[in-house]
Amino acid sequence: MRSRLAHFLREAIEDRRGGVAVMFAFVLLPLLGVVGAALDYASLTRQRSMLQSAADTSALAAARELHLAQVGSSGPVTSLAQNYARSTLTQTSPRLSNVVVNVALLNSASSLQVTINATYQSTLFRIPVNMSAQATASAAGFPICALALDTTGAQAIYLEANAKVTAEFCAVQSNSSHANGLTGAGNSMLTAASICSAGGVVGKKVNFNPAPLTDCPVVADPLVSRPTPKIGACTYTNEVVTGGTVALMPGTYCGGLHVTGGANVTLTSGVHIMKDGPLIVDDNSSFTTQNAGIFLKGAASTFLFDATTSINMTAPTTGLMAGMLIFDDPAAPSGRSHQILSNNAPLLLGTIYTPKGILVINTNNTIAEQSAFTIIVAYKMQLYSGPNLVLNSNYNLTNVPVPNGLNPGYPYLSQ
């Protein structure tokens, strides 16, 4: 058919007889109209497909950040979806104009709907065509297992040398807007279900799996409203346990607690408050908590587990400290360091919360691998040497609860 049409057109063009030229003109005009309409329709179909793709991808991106950031209002999510959709359409669909992106939160802010309206200018006939696309995305799945709360500083999450964080089924987020807010140096590796930075990322491709998202919305501190334990009278004062096997009762440790000289110490079930003094475990000692939570009160209250120690800790299942392994007073000064240097710390079951402190992990062994789950919410988290911090999220394997606000999810298109 095409060859015959081409042959006819060629003969008509070459024919010098006036009648043929007039006939060809009459045939050519509708033929051009048919061809033009076909081209316009094909282009229009492509533009509709691109518009729907932009709606789908922007809904997924915005839903992911909605749940990761626990936003609760439409402002940041709307901006994210609008910017993502417009950027996508600018790159792929220059013929679309008057692009309007509307975002609505649904189902108690657990999902969102993105609607994109745009105008397409037809290629041949220059007729404007209004078109729209809509996508709804919801989320479930990936919980937060590591969150750095620092919003401005460099290296809010920092790994160097051979340090590793393994969080295969949960999310890791740096809130810092700094260009170096999330940093992987040397042969370090951060593996997670989701990696997000409110600012930039420094490191090689091999340092992260998957590649981190940048410019993510800041995650509000999910534990900021958590009530702190009441400080009672001193149960212990400048307590030092040197050698032997000791079980310590809940109470207030004025001046802190020092476990040393090969001691084997267990904190029994309840709340143990370190007031105006550190928790130090060193010199080949072992330290165990059994459904016990540690609250750090005062500028001098930090914790240190040195390299020669054995650490096995399980958070309470009920009460004010339920799910909290270590709870650092939010009123404490900023910038204090809490150090896990132990080469034998297989069990850290619960949540470590230090909203103004720096959690330093500097060891050469795997940490927390026997825990059903470990969650870290810290001002900064920094890993040195060669630890492998394993952040499991097997919540069904334990009756230790996950604190509210730490279980957002991965996005999926629901419509």
C-alpha cells in the first residue's frame, strides 16, 4: 500500500498536465490532514502517557517522604510532589504548558493523591488540548532504625575505614541540610532498605546500597514528647563494682555507675537512673540488662562500654521506659559523646535515644546482631574502625515494643 501511494505521489508530482496538478492538489490536502491528524494523535498519546508517568512517580516519591518524615501536613509533601512532577515533565514533555499539580492527603495522612492538569499544543493544527492524570500512593513496610537529628552540621551520619551499618529492612535518615550531612569514607558501607539525607551525600557509590536520596524532608524527632522518669532520692552514690557477680536493683545512681575489674553486673527489671555521673563498663567486665531501661540525667551522665567488655542489653516491655534501652535526657547539653567500643556486644534489644548526644561506635566486631530489633535516634551517629552495626527490625520476635513514630513505610501505588 505504501509503495503504491508513494508511486502515485511521485507520478503526480512529475506530471506537468494541469488537470493532474489540480487533481493532485485536491487529493493532497485531505491526505495531509489525515497524516497530520495521525501524527497529532500519536503525539497526544505519548504526552498522556508521560503525564501519567509523572503523576505516578511524583506520588510515589511524595508518599515515601510523607511516611518517612511523619510530616502530618500537606505543605512539604505538596512542594515535593509539585517540584518532582514539573521537573520530570520539563525534561520529557516540553509541549505541555500550564502544568498544575494538586496534592491531597488521604486516610489520616497515610496516603496521598496527586492530580496533574496540563495543556498540550497539537503539532499540526495548533489546537490546545486539556489533559489530566491522577495517581494515589500509600505506604507500609520500612520502619526507621537509625535517625540523626542534627539539622545543620557536617557528618550527622559518618562512617569511615571499614565500618558498616547493615539495616536491610529499615530506613536510615540524616536530618542535616549540610552538603556533608551523610558521609561514607574509606571502605565503609551503609546498607538499608532506604537511605535518605536532608542535605547532601559524600562518598563513593560502593559506600551506599541503595544510592541515597537527597534533599529529603526533615524527620521530626519521633520521641520528643516522650515523658522522662522522675528523679528520686539517691539509691546508690558513686557506685563502683569491682569484680564478682552482682545484681543491681532499679533506682537513682547519684554520681553514676562504674563496672570494672572483671565484674559481672546485671541491672534487674525497672528504671535505672544515672544522675550527674557516667555509666562506665571497662576492664574485662560484663554488663547485662534484663528488661531494664537506663535514663541519663545531667551534663556528666554519658555511657562508655570499652573494648574488653561483654554487653547484653534488653529494654523493658512495659512502663515508662518500655522499648527504651538508653534514654538520654533531652535537657542535657549538646555534643556529649556516648561510646560503644566493646568487641562483644551482640544484644542491644530496644531503642537508644540521645537527642543531643553523639553516638560513637568504634570497634572491629559485629554489634547487635542477636537483637530482634535495634533503633538509634541520636543527634549524630559516627562509626570508626571496622564495626558492623546490625539494625534488625524483626518486631514479631520480641515483646519489647517499638516506640510510637518509628514505623513509617515504603510507598506503593494504590490507584
